[in-house]
Amino acid sequence: MKRTDLEKNKGLKINGQMKNKAVPARFGQDAGSVLDKREQRKLDQALGLMPFAVKLNSELVGQLQALATERQISMNDLVAELIKKGLAS
């Protein structure tokens, strides 16, 4: 390998390590405790949640995001509320 390739690989390795590093606890109470995907999936299953992927128009997604920030609720809660209202009518 060339020296430039070795340096490039070192840089990629350092960037990967920086991305995987947890946020220090000093930025918040639970900032250091990041759940991995498996733990998050188990918590969601315990709450009875299932993943549900859909493809929507970008304008509609923008409206949903604006409404969620306006109401200060998560997108999951907003979409569940809107689907329940739609099915009830």
C-alpha cells in the first residue's frame, strides 16, 4: 500500500471511532446512556409498538413535521393520533 492510502485509512478509522463515541454525561442526565437498536426494539415491543414504514409526499411530511413541532409531540404520536381520527370517521 502507498503511504497516502495508509494515512487515508487512519483518518477513516479515527472518524469511525469519533462517530461511535457516546455523548458525555455532562451534557444531560442521561446523555451518556444511548440505547442500541436491540434494546430499543425490546422496549418498543414491551409497549406494543410495531414498526410501520410508509412513503409519503415530501410536502405532506413537511406539514406533519411542522404540526408535530407546533404541538410539541413526537411524529409517532402525531401520526397515530391522525390515523385513529381517520379510521374513526
